[in-house]
Amino acid sequence: MAKLEKIFLSAEWLHLAILNYVVDPSLLRPHVPNGTTLDSFDGKTYLSLVGFYFHKTKLFGKISVPFHSEFEEVNLRFYVRRQVDEEVRRGVVFIKEIVPKPAIALTARVIYGENYVPLPMKHKVALGVDKTEVVYSWKQYGQWSRLFARSTGVSKQPAENSLEQYITEHYWGYSRQKLGRTLEYHVTHIPWRVWSTSSAGFAGNAAELYGSEFDEILLRQPDSACIADGSPVNVYTATELR
């Protein structure tokens, strides 16, 4: 980690529901930030719909903002990589991110240039001895949409070089800016334990939020899905690629 990196936000990211869809690379190439390359796993390009819960959120690692420390987020993302000398930085790019707090959406747009939108949200997490269910919902134009994942059994560390490890272990974020600029920021957390899902999917209207090309994808059965337990996370200040 670079010595000059400073924490912008710290939080616990918990109860992640992750739905993965294999897509044609041509769908995502227009969204790839300059300086990065569209990534793939085992020859396949993935788009992921992810819901999770922010807990104990603090600015600069120490400042709690009243009424803004606990909230849901749902994001639609894909995966890129960037070569930095001998290091390959595996990162994510967000198509759009949903949060229930307008101030958080505004801050993320201003600081990171991310495409955040504020919408009413709710979630459900049911943790059992051998069964887990996670649901994230959001309301747009009077209609609720949701993503859900259900699992049986116990959580475990993803197998080395598995799809679950690839999806959950990306530690860089990249954001496209105006005039072809790209922002890069570092995200750190321990590897997450995951549950395999018995059922998972999306229900609702994604066309209004993401566009018809993504709506068709999200309405089909995901090619894979998992639930991750989450952990404390640090998000560092962004820098511009040159």
C-alpha cells in the first residue's frame, strides 16, 4: 500500500448478496475507464448485482455522521484490471449504485465521480444454523425491486482460484470521469467467507434504472451467486491516473 494513502471512509460491509451474470464483453467495453482493461475469469466476462449493508460507517476512519452510519447499498458492477509495473491491480467499475441517503449519494458523486442515486431501500437478513436468507429492496416510481439469495449449509473460505474468490477479492475501484479522466482508489478488507446459494435472483424493473440492455440480463437466472459474510473495510482517497 502506498504510504501517502489516506482513509476516506471506514465501515463494516455485511451480509453481501452477490448475483453474477456472464455477458458479452461488447456490452461493457463502452464503460471501461481509460487506463484499465476489461477483465475475465476462465474466459468469461462477468456482470454482478451486489447488495450489502453498511455498519459503523465513519469518515476518515474516525468521524461518525449522525443518521448516516447504517444503511443499505445495491450496486451493478463489472471487473477490470490495470498493470502497474509488476503488479496487476484487479478492480471494479460501477454502472450504478443505490443508497437510501441523499447526502451519501451526493458525496460519492462529488468525491469519486460515481453514479450514485438515492432511493428508498429496505433489507432482510435471516441467519440460521444451516440456512441463510438475504434480501435487498429498493423503490423507484412507486414500484419495489429486489435481489435475493438463499443458502443452506455453512460458510467457508472460497477455494483458491475459484470464481467466488475472483468475485469477492477485488481491492481497487475505477471511476470514469469527464474528458476521459479516470480515478483510482484502494479498498482493503480481509478475505470473506461465502455460502453457496440454493436460490438467488432479481425481481422488478431494472430497465428504468440501468437501461433495457441490462434489464434483459438481470431478469434471467444468474449464472452463479453467493452470500458473503463481510468484514471491516477501508476505502482510501482517490487519485487520478496519468
